[in-house]
Amino acid sequence: MSARNVLGTELVPCSYDPLTGFYRDGCCNTDAQDQGSHLICAKMTQAFLDFSLQQGNDLVTPRPEMRFAGLRAGDRWCLCALRWQEALEAGVAPPVVLECTHAQALEFVSLAQLQAHALVRTSS
């Protein structure tokens, strides 16, 4: 059975550029090895990236040895559910892509919280 998102449908990839996910497969997939619970697909904002850096998690500095180019505002990334919750409490939670957010995120935050911060799709 394929992974499900918070809406109960099949989990959709979050980002291939930059390549995200605990397994760097583009999806917010998880299992017991993912101790950080990288479940929430979010569109980075400068406010969140600054907050994360202040919390000791530098998401902006490139780390070529880890095949990580560093994130910029506008990039999508699978975030740790607890970090997103901390950002929510601090008023800087980045917008969430519900279709790409793993159902297990609901063990940490409510669907209502995620929906309140859902990225609104625009037709392309």
C-alpha cells in the first residue's frame, strides 16, 4: 500500500529540486529510521528559515558533502513535524502543501492547523 497524505489520498511528491525527504526521494515518506519525522511539505519563507537558524537548524548553508545546496524562500522541503509546530507557536509557520504532507503528521499537529496554513493552489 502506498503512503497516504493528511487528506487520506495518495502521498504526492513534495520537491525534486531541491531533492527533499528523509530518503531524498522527493516525498515526505517516513518509517522508524526517520527519528525527526520529516512529514510536512512546506514552502519555505524567509521568516521560517531565519527562525530555524535561530533554533540551531541551518537550512540555508550549502553542504555539498551531503548533496545539500541550501534552501531559499520559495523552495519546498519536508520539515520535521515538531519544528513546524514550534514555528506555528512562534507565528512563523511556513505554508503547507497538504497533498504532499504525510498522514503521520496528524500525530503531531491537527488537520485544522495544517489546513489553516495550507498553500493555496493557483492554476497554471
